[in-house]
Amino acid sequence: MKNTKNFFSIIGVFSLCFLILSWINGGSEDATKNGKSNSSNKEDIVYLPQVVKAPRISKNFEFAGEKIPINVDTKERLERELTVNSYYHSNTVWALKMSTRYFPMMERILKENGIPDDFKYLAVAESTLLNATSPAGAKGIWQFMPATARELGMEVTTEIDQRYDVEKATKAACVYLKRLYTSDGSWLNAAAAYNVGPGKLKSVMNAQGESSYFDMNLNEETSRYVFRLMALKEIISDPQAFGFYMEEEDFSKPLKIKKQVKVSATVNSWADFAHQHGVTYRLLKYANPWLINEKLTVKDKTYTVNIPELQ
């Protein structure tokens, strides 16, 4: 009997301990649910290795030589684009990487055509410097629709799409931007018209009685568009100020071209052509993305095809 009493006493002690521990754990869980922790051991906390801050506007901004009026509306719109593109890491890092491949060529062509240098950031906004295709059918780094591309002198067929030829597309963009600027004498309005279309922008201007992009109530995409250009300009011009630390080897270099071949006769197989010139089919297409078919039918024209160096 004595042993039995001792047994039940031990059971009672264990039960009491279990209840106390359950109460303590329950309180700890409740505290955690409320966003608090009873633990004083910092090793129990997982810290994320990042610093997240909100960009602040503390200077005057300009794009293509035109000043940006700062008021409660424009300040908020610019801050939004600075925030989005500062923390859109994959896209912004890729734009930084590819800027050194394409910007030297773009800067030269923009200067030759009298277009402000800042418009190289329009190409970043349009495609992140990728030969992309939009849901609407716009293609290339400068994102031209087929009809506009043909009007600007680019060839778009089942075998060739010169919207993917970055140099030709950049020259076409210069012609188009100059046309948009001539319409009302504002580079900022020209940038907005590039996005929404000149006819639509003019219609909004007339309906609302406004002449400045900043005073028009546009669709959300276009309303954000010019501010996105300004944000990209700020970030790419000074990436470390926005937390992007790039080493020299992180940047892409312009593609090295071994030679250029003039093609004035039909090519039945680009694969055979590539092998004849000592490169793979993939590298030939990589250096000439405008060749969108396996062959090319040539009639009274001459094309220049790049043969890249094997790197």
C-alpha cells in the first residue's frame, strides 16, 4: 500500500510539472502570435542580410534637358518608380549588366541624330535591354510594332525581323523620336507619346486642355512611364547609391565580331553558312538575332551578316 501511495505521489508530481510546462509554452506561443518573443537569446532570431530603405527626393530632376516640376503628385509618382526599380533586383541588375554592351553604340547613334542621350534609358524601360516580345506583338529592344517598324524602314518578314537588329532599331527609334518631338517641342511629351502613341496623347491633350505630360491625367502605364525613365536614369547612373554593387567582370562587353559577310544571294541553310565560316548555328543566330528563319531568300538586296569571335 505504501508503495502504491508513493507511486501515485510521483504521478501527481509529474502531472503538475506537465501542466506548468504546458502553461508556460502556451503563454510563449501566445506572445509569439502577438509579434512578441519572451526569448532573450538573440541567436534564436533569424536576421535577413538586407537593408530596405525608402528612396527620398532631395534634388531637382531633369530628363533630356527638361526640368521635372516637383509637387505633391509628381514627387509621389517619382518616389514610386524609384522604389519599384530599386527593389526589382533581377531586372535592374540585368539592365546594369547589359548597359555596357549596348549604351556605347546607342550613345553614338543618338548623338549623330540629335536625340538627347537620356533616351537610352527608354530602351531600358521598354525591354530591360532584351530582344523581347510584348503580348501586343511589339518586338526588339526598342519594342516596335510591325507596321511602325516597316514605316521606319525596317524589314519584317517570315525570314527577317530587323526589329531585332539593335543598331537598325536604334536608328529607327531616333527617326521616330524626332518626329514625336517635332509635334509639340517637348522631349518629355515625346517620351510619353512613344508609350501611348502620338494620336492618343494629342487626343488627351485636346480633351483636357493641357500641354504638359505632368498635367495630363493619362492611363496608369503612361502616367508612370516617364517617371520610370527618370528612375532608371538615376539608378543606372549611380547604382551604389541604390545598393547595387557591381564588379567590373559583372558587366557585359560589346559582342566581338570577327568579320562581316555581305550576302546578296539566297542562303538555303544558315546552318551550312555558319559552319562554312567556322561558327556554330547558335552563335550565328546569337550575333544576328534578326535572322528569324533557317534560310533567307534574297532578291536585289544585300545584307550584312556578323561572324562572331569564339569567346
